[in-house]
Amino acid sequence: MHARFAPVLFGFILSALMSLIVSGIATLRNAGLVDGFLDLWLGAWLPSWLVAFPVVLVVAPVARRIVGLAVRAPAARAR
């Protein structure tokens, strides 16, 4: 895969993992560890991921700008 797709691939993986974890916690808190928990979890995760992926692609550049404003660039080293 070409390097120009790195931000999209990053968003794809990040949104998958984050929505998987968050939907798992929410499902566990709401339903408990019941029979069929995995089916409930995956049923909650897939629609969450379908929303999370485009949101990450839109929000990530905004977050990068905010972080850039909040931190100082490293000083250039003198040779």
C-alpha cells in the first residue's frame, strides 16, 4: 500500500480498535456477562465502527492542529 494512504489506514485501525473497546465496555455494563454476550457486543460494535471511521477521518486533522498549538516545537540543534 502506498504511503499516501497511511492517514486513512491509521483512521481505519484506530476507529476499529476504539469502537471495539468502547462498545465492549458499554455492552458489558448494560447487559452484563450474559449468554450471547459476544453477539450483543459485535452487534453494537459494527454500527459504532461505521460511524467512528468517518468521524476519525474528519476529527483527526482538527485534533492534530489543537495539539500543535498546545505543544512547543523542539529547538533546533546547533552544530
